[in-house]
Amino acid sequence: MTLNIFFVTIKIEKRKQSIDELQHLENIKKAHEKIAEKHSELFPIM
């Protein structure tokens, strides 16, 4: 019985972790897009 609860907890933790990683990747992507925008303002493509 306690083992089941243990495994469920691990599953939830792993799911949380992957959601956090996804959000982290999204944040990185957004940051890169901002940098790219600034970059294209500074160096307009000829």
C-alpha cells in the first residue's frame, strides 16, 4: 500500500520536473527571440 503511494509521488514529481523544464525552455526561447530582435535592430540585414 505505501509502495503505491511512493510510486505515485515519484510520478507526480517527474511530471512536475518535466513541466518545469518545458517552462524553462520556453523562457530561454523567449530570451533568444528578444536578443534576436535587438540584434536585428543593431545590425539590420543588408
